[in-house]
Amino acid sequence: MTAFFDRHRPMLDAAVAAIETRGFWSPFPEVPSGKVYGETARDDGQAAYDALLNQPFALPGHPESQRLGAETSPFGPALGVTYPAASPAVLIAAAQAAAPALAAARVESRIGVCLEILARLNRNSFLLAHATQHTTGQAFAMAFQAGGPHAQDRGLEAVALAWQEMTRFPAAALWEKPQGKAAPLVLEKHWTLVPAGIALTIGCNTFPTWNSYPGLFASLATGNPVIVKPHPAAILPLALTVRIAREVLAEAGLPADAVLLAVDAPGAEVTKALATDPAVRLIDYTGSGAFGGWLRDHARQAHLFTEEAGVNSVVIAATPDLEGMCANLAFSLALYSGQMCTAPQNIYIPRDGIETDQGHLGFDAVAAALTAALDGLLADPARAAGVCGAIANPATLDRIAALRGTGRVLRDSAPLAEGRSATPLLLAVSADDPLAEAECFGPVALLVAVDSAEDGIARAAALARQKGAITAALYDTDEARITRAIAAFAGAGVNLSINLTGNIFVNQSAAFSDFHVTGANPAGNASLTDPAFIAPRFRRAMWRRQRAA
């Protein structure tokens, strides 16, 4: 069946073109506007979300031996939603039963299914926004974008690249070798795409859809059944995704069990059992380096695609726009309370100060300007709530409290009026302080005094190589030094942003243009999304036979 493929072929072709040109493009509008999604879309999304609360979540035909789920919104109330749960063995068996039909389906059929799933997810973006907001703590506007259209963009990017990789070579060829005066040798050759096996997608608490969609759709498009294992605090966004995926699969005549949900409870976790099952051949994981290391040590039968912890750095060498720089950094530090994998943490500033459009400023003066920018950004409670959102994990608040006594407090963290919240904590530390070499996840920034701009660049690049980093930022006016910094950060496998001001931030990563994570340092071994993210998910097997010339 290729009806879905035919329906969405223009979107697929446009996605392929965007991947090749790397310019701005998105088929999924990021603005939560009734003019785009329908005048009743916002109210409909709220009503649909409310109807899910305190109810068993319906997932027709899904394996089920019990009901699990204990999500609590970082803004206060418990969701009260329970989900069908089954043992790892039952889930593996269901995925294995679905595998042959999925593998046998035409490439166009699988790609079409993925495109239709994404289209339906987009139509449910307001529902997904509420689900994301109340499981992650993101403010609504961010939850709409990151949980909806931006995640869908990343999923589509993976599908388009899978289409490219699977159709890069012909499915059949006639091979004819001349034999001089004798008749040529003629072989008829055919290639079959062979999926790797069952895929496991391990979701994270902070960005359950954005981080999960690339692997989920890359595996499904290439013919691998997917078991989706959400973080126990953020099940609902991925449960909604699984339900839509199963509906589309069934409509396409494919087994719904090609996409399954794995729900567990504290003390009865299933991730390790799933990850080490011999049938699981692909694992997409976003989370701590500690569990990433466990997967590397124990899930040896599977190909791992990981995004893990790191320490993102900013080097302030000089700036022609002090106010613009500080405003930009303030927003980057406050956005979703620093709970983004791209958020900056270490800010390296020469202890003797920097040159700016306001004259030479010492370390403390630069720190004061950044503090003032944060205070100004967060002065209005409503705007502060919209920028900072809430804290996903209570342990983050404990971390902030513990860090208060580890450096000179330049700006203290404080709760907002709503939910489990905290504004950014700014600490001044020395370059040799061990704290400056550790990830401090959450709304924490370390202003690190260094000998010079060159020292800051060297330290930031070395830390990225050692501990990992996804982003780096540089503010400078010396073109020769900028050139050296570009080389240093590229050597450390870090994406570098230079002199950002205005409404573009180091935190942001755009589908179809930016390669999110390079895979070249300990922050992750995979990039979203390049051919290496797709190619290991299938292989080509040939059959051939001789034909008469």
C-alpha cells in the first residue's frame, strides 16, 4: 500500500531538498496559532489532555499484563494516567512476530506510514504540548514547539535520510562482462534490504519526543520494529506517539506491534532486560553518561546511538555589543531553567577583563552586566515563568542547594511563583576548581576566571574532548583568534556559535540544517541526523543468477 506515500510525496521531496541545501525549512508551523492549526485547536488540545487525566490510557491490542504509571506534573498535580505494561519477554515476542511483515513491506509503504504518523502527530500538536508541559516542566510555548513541530521536524529529517539511504542504489541490475569472442557473462542481480532487528528507543525526562523521534522513525522506516521505553516521569508524550503510530500501521495493513510501549515502575525497571536481549539490535539512548557506559558494557549485541552528558562552554574574549551579548546569554541560561542538553554552563572570562563597546571591563564588571541582564529578563513574573518553566527532577533543586557553598555567589537562585522552579544560579570559580570540570545539570552557570582568552579557548576545547560538549560559544573581535578557536573546537568535536545576539541562541538546533551532536566527543556517539545514524539500521543482501547472453 503506497497511498500514504503518494499523499505525502511532496513533503518528502521537500525534506530531501532541505537536507541537501541545509537552509531553513519546516513543513510543521512552530507557532501555536489558531490561524494555522484551526481556531478551536488550542481548546480542543486542552480538552483532549484533560480527558486523559485519571484514566487508563487506551492502547488497543497492545500486550498488557498490568497497568503502570505515576507521573506528576512539575507544576503540581498528579496526572493519574495508567498505561498497559508487559514483561520484556512478552514485548520482545510481540516485536518479533511483527518483524517479518514490516521487513517485507515495500520501502514506499514504510516511508509512507512514517510520513502519515508525523502528519497526524502534527495535527495533535496542542495535545502533545500539554502532555509535554506537564511531564517535563517546559512552559507551554516551548512544550508546543519542542514537543510538537520541532520534534516532528527531527523525525521527518530521519525519514527523509532513510529514504535517501535505502534508495541510493538500485534494487536490481543486469551485470554483463565481455568475454572477447566468447559470449559475455550475464548475471541478473537483486538486492534485498535486511533490517537489523528489534530497536529500543530509551526516552529522557526533559525532551521525550524531540530526542526520541529521530531514532524511532529511522528504525521504523528501515524496517525494524521499535519498542519505545519512556522515562517513567514522562510517559504520556511517547504513549500518544505510540498510539498514533499503531493506528497508522494497522490502516496500512502492517502489524500494529511494530511499535510497542514499554512502561515500568521504580524498583521494577525493564530497561536493562530489554537492552540486553539478544533480539534487540539497535538502541537509541538519551541520558546520563553513567547509564550510557552501562549500555556499552552490557548491551554488546546492539548498535548504540547515544546522546549523553557534557559541559557546554562560552568563551568571552571581547564584544562589540555588551548589552546584546549579555541579553543573549541571559536568555540561553534561563531558557527551560538550563535543562537543555545545549545550554551553556561554563563561561570563561579573562581575569584581567575584556574590551567592549563600553570600554575595558574587568571580570567582575562583565559578571555584573550578565547578572543585570538576567535580573532584567526575569523581573516580570509572567515572562520569567514563560522562559524558565519548571524543574523536571526534584534532584535538580537539591543540586542547586548544594552548589551554593562551592563558589562565590554572583546571583542566587530563587523559586518562581508556580510549580517546582528555580532561576539561574551564577557562581564565580577559579579555572582550577574541580567544579568547572563537572556537569552541573540545571539552572547553574559557572563564571570561570582564566589567564587570557587563549587560555579560555584551550580549556573549553580540552574539557569538551575529555568530558564531552554539544555546543560552544565564542564572543570575540579578533578574527585571527576566532579562526584559531574554530579549529580548536572543531578538533574537540563541538559545534561552535560566534557572537550571537538577538533572537538566535546557542541552545537552538535546527532540523534539516544543524547536525545536533557531532558524535566526536563523549557527549554522544551519534549525530542527528547524518547518514551514519541511518546506515547501520539495515543491510543489503544479494541474490543473483546467470542468464544466457
